[in-house]
Amino acid sequence: MHSSRRRHFISAALGTAALVTLAKRPASAAPAAGLPRRILHVMSFDSPWRWTDGQFAGFKEGLGKVPAEFQVFQMDVKRNSSREAKARKGSEALALIEAWQPQLLYVSDDDAMEFVVRPLIGQHLPCVFSGVNKTSAEHGLDSAINVTGVLEREHFVESVRLLQNLVPGPLRLAALSDLGPQWPPIIERMRSTVSGLPGVSLSVVDRVRSFAEFKARLQSYPAVADAVVQLGIFALADTDGTNVPYQKVQKWACLNSHLPDISFWVDRVHHGVLASMAISELEQGRAAGRLARAILVEGKPPSALPIRSAVKGHPVINLARAKQLGLGMKSSLLLSSEVITHFPWEHDG
């Protein structure tokens, strides 16, 4: 049975009892007229960061003029990168839920799904997510009547086509990533769709644990690839075992790799990647906010709101990187894209 149909079937069988319980539970009971709804936002990552902040801003926009009191909990998995650390942060978030009793939980990205939402599946707190890479089945959501949200789907084909506007001709791609659990689904989707791009192949896929391995792989690519797809760079260990800040990783890549590169997120282009048909963090958040509004204002159960993906992206080009690589640029392409004109470290200090 298709997952969305399964969710509706289970909702029909169990939804009435679940909603009666929901109405009696203080955490989810409708507030008195005029009182704000309590909404807890659990970020997998941290703030300030355009990806997380943009999702939250979009969520508020999609929610609209609903009186709301927000709390934000940051798991900060770029620094708390071990499974033990993530589990500890998830337990802290669950303790906050128990203490504060929100009427809705909004989470962003996969780690918050795994360590915060998954323990709540089948319970009474409505949960809405965005920015999630794993499938609904991988997160155990096929029968989760209290969870809905927005899957993050990268614009791989569109990003490659954008790159082909800058680097004409056949392309052998090398994909490079850390060992984060969110990257394998993206890699598999890239593998399944690259055959539909004439003249393009995915010749190398590397997943590495350390910054030293990252450097070595990247420097080996000119012999086997024409361009790089930069994926995970958040969990690369330094020589002392600590995580290297992703900004440092991208700066090194930009200064030491002469292959054009793409990624799928606008902040990567800000920090030196050449181009991306970027996933819109605002669209992810807006779509999640609209789902939350349907739950809180229209009284719809999450199971009646299908899990889907936000499809709208936008082109982003780093003009400084293009000049560094000696690439020409059509004015029409610049006019239709968000353009980054300099590297961030040029203005540091």
C-alpha cells in the first residue's frame, strides 16, 4: 500500500480515538481565545546560519497571523556530530517538550527527525518537519498519524545544467562527502538520474571521515573528473579529533581545487562553490508553516496532510569563483541568477 494511502487508512481506523485524547492533553489542547499557541522549533543545526534561519523565517511566514509563542532548541550537530552527542541533544529536546508542553513541534533536518520526532511517533503532539533528506519510510513515518512535513529534494539535474552553461562539453563528476547519514539518499538519487543527462557521468563518489582525507581526494580528482559535486563537509575530523568548521573546509577547497564545483545549498555558493540550483530554505519553511496553520487553525490532523517535497529552487552563481577559474559568463545568466560577487574571507578582519 502506498505510504500516503496507508497513513489515511490508519488515520481512519485510529484517528477518532487519537484526536479525542489529543483534545484532553494539555500539551495540545486548543488555547483560550486570543492566547498564543506554544510552538517549539528544534533545529538539527544551529543559528545564525542562512539554511536554518531561512527555514524558520519561512515557517513563520507560512503560519501567517497566528498568535504564537516560540521556543527554539538548537541541536548544533555540526559540533555535536557523534551519535552519542546527537542522542544527548535529542533527550534534552524531549525533556523541554515534557516541561513546556507545546501545542506543535516544528523540526528542521534529519537529526531532529531521528532523535526528537521518532520517539514521539504515534503520540499526541502534532509534529511538522522540513529539510529532511531521508524518505518517509526511512524515518518510520508510514503509519505516523501525528507527523507531516516537507522533504528536502536537491536540484541535481538543474544544477548540472547550470554548470553546463558555464563549462560546456562532456562532464565527469566526482561527488565528495563526509560520513553524515543524510548524504547516502542524495547520492543514490544522483546515481539514478545522471543517466538522463547526455554527456554527464558520475565517475567517482567518495565519503571521507577526516579533513586530511577530504584534501587528498579533492586533489586527486583532476585525473578522473571534470567537476566536483560538494556534499557533506560538516563532520570532517581535524588531527585532534574535533570537527573542522565547514567555512574553513570550503575556503581550503576554493583555494586549492581548480575544478569547477556545484552543490545544492546557497550558503555553499556564498563560501566559494561555483554554482547551484539551490534548494530554497524559505520555500521549505513556508510549506511547513502552511501545514502547521492547517493543523492549528483549521483543525486538520497531520495524517490528513500528505508529506511532500518543495520543488522550487533558484540559481546562484559565485562570480568570484568563476573569475578565479577563468570562466566566461553570459549576462543573461547573471541577470537570471542570484550572484555572489566576492569570497567571504576577502572582507574578514
